[in-house]
Amino acid sequence: MGSEFILVVDDDDDVRDSIGDVLALEGHDVVAVANGEQAIGALAVATPRAVVTDLSMPFRSGQSLIEHLRRGERTHCVPVCVVSADASTAPKGALVVRKPFEVEELRGALRRVLRREA
């Protein structure tokens, strides 16, 4: 797993696959996991270019994952895009895409979040 991947975290298989497909069509390598706990496991191996996460998931929420990212020495600057039906608990200033989303809306948000890393 290299550092040029985007980590997608969502407990809904269809949503996770859809986001991964959009990213792959844009030319990105994708690592997709089902919850925040699995995401932390992936972060232990490599640092992603960006993270796209849901907020409400079992085992570890997206909010908890984002807090973990912000505390990490390697991950504190990794840009995050929140994709969630209820973004009321999204961190202040987070880039949020509300579910259900249109593909173009997601593409635009992902481009913006990737510009944040530059």
C-alpha cells in the first residue's frame, strides 16, 4: 500500500463501492474499509493522500476517526471529506457531501479536498 491512495470509509457496501468507483474513474488508487476501526488499521500501514468517511458507523465513528487523524504525527494534515446523511456532528470546517449524493457533487468535493493537500 503506497501513499498515493485515498482511504474510503463507509459501512454501507453500496456507498463505499460507489465512492471507490468514482475515485478509480478519476485515476486514484483506493483502499476501502467498512468502519473506523478498519481505517485505523490501514493508517498504521501507510498514510493516505486523503480520507473520505461516513460519520455514523459501527465499531468506531467517522468523528472518532477524524479525531484520530488530527492527533497523528503522520496524519494530522491528511485532508478529509465527510460523506454522510447527517453531517450535524461533522468537524467545523469539514468538507461535507450529504447522502444521497449526485456523482458530480461527489467529484467536485473530492477535487476540492485533494486541492487542500497541495
